[in-house]
Amino acid sequence: RLSEEIYTARMNFKPIVGHVYHFYKDKNNIAILSLIAPEDWNGRCPYQFEATVKLLADHTWQVLSENNDTN
């Protein structure tokens, strides 16, 4: 499910195998994939953090950390 959401997420870049990304949802529940980590927003993140993920060689996503407070 998470992989499907990530592939339909808005992003302004092409994900590269082996790189780490951060998955968020905006106030309208729109999925966003970002290069910016939650801690890099200086407490002003405009999105709800969902997970930190890494793109694997088979083009699946490894979840490195997840926000357990989401529904």
C-alpha cells in the first residue's frame, strides 16, 4: 500500500535507487515525496510526516522509519 501511495505522490524530482526520501501528506490528504527530512523544517513543516523511505533496486520502497501517530 505504501509503495503505491509513494508512486502516486507529488514530487519535483525523479527518485534515484539507493537514496532516502521523506513521505508526507498535506491537509487535503495528498501524498508528497520530498528530499527534506522532518527535522530540517525547523519546526515549520507544512505537512504531516508519514515515513522515511529508501528506493530499492527492484523499485520497491524500504520503510526506514514511520510516524506511528497517523491513522
